[in-house]
Amino acid sequence: MRSVWREQGLAIFFGLIFLAALIGQALTGVAQYNNEQVTAGLEQISLGQYVTSSSFAVDVAENWQSEYLQFLLYIYATVWLLQKGSPESKPLGKQGRESDKEQKVAEHADEDSPHWARTRGFRLALYSRSLGIVMGLIFACSWLAQSIAGRSGFNEQQLSQLQDPVSWLGYVVSSDFWNRTLQNWQSEFLAVGSMVVFSIYLRQRGSPESKPVGTPHSATGIEG
């Protein structure tokens, strides 16, 4: 167990706090929802009913899609864009996809390189883009789930107010959908941009997200 924690500690830590936060969101969410139900003179619901409701689904999905959009854009932006002095950037002059030798693929691969990195053709093309593809798919699925759950919740509100429900496309182009979406996007973009700039001048000893404490501000692409 000690070996697993030492080797997989980062994934285990974030997995556990993710589950704790998700459970906490469900518990506080159903409490808030039932308070609103009581105020409106409506019937309360159970925790199970709440976590399978459109209200819970849209809250979860809209956060997931913004997070994965952040990573998707960051993955592709850092291929071509550089930031002098930031450890989040590649060294100046290294923009682009880099050579096969630098990427250790095909005939330049090491003995312990992933199998698909040691070949050419479709498998190498797919594997060399696999991180961006997976992040993009999760973002797209989360965005779709948000739009479907959001439409369901929006139509419930419309019907309760004796107004006509809207179609999926009608909801996707509505101000309600984009207000919920953009308030998440702007916070993610701010957080990433702040990290890029702050890491130029500030340090966190021992963290790979920071340059070594004594490294000059102008040093680029160097991690602690």
C-alpha cells in the first residue's frame, strides 16, 4: 500500500478529493433544492432522485466541460505559443510539433518507448494526438450532457410558469445556456492565464509547476 501511494499518490489524492467534493455537492444541492421546494409549497425529493435529476446533471456537466475545454486549449496552445520566463511554456524557439528525433518516435524511439510510438503510419499519427483527442471528446460529451440536462431543467421552469418549452437547438442558442457556459469559461481562462504569468515571477519550492527558486525570471521552459 505504501508503494502504491508513493507511486500513484497524485492520482489517488485528486481522485479522493474529487469524490468528496462530488458527494458534498450532491448533499448540499439536495438540501438547497428541497428548501426551494418547501418555499414553493412543493414536495421534497430524496438524494437518489436529486442526483438523477437534470438540476444536478447540468451543474456537474457545465463544470466538467469548462475544465476539459481549458486543458484542450492549453494542450494545443502550448504547441505553438510561448511565454518568456514561464515554466508552463516550452523554451523560446521550440514552438511547433518538433522533430521525430526530439519526440523519440519511429526509428528514434527508445527500447522502452510506447509500442505505438515505435511505428509509423496511422497508429503513430493517432497516438501522437491521443491526449488532445481524449480531452476534446470528454469536453464535447460534457458539453452535450450540459445542453441536454440544461434544456430539461429550463423546460421544467417554463412549464411551471405556463410557458412553452423549447427545443434542444432553441436552448443551445438561448441566453440561459450561454450565461451558464461563459461564466465557467471566463474563470477557467483567467486561472490558466494567471498561472502562466505568476509562474514567471513567483516560486514554489519542489513543485514541477514552478521553476527552481533561484532561477532567473527570464528562464523559460524550466521546471523545478
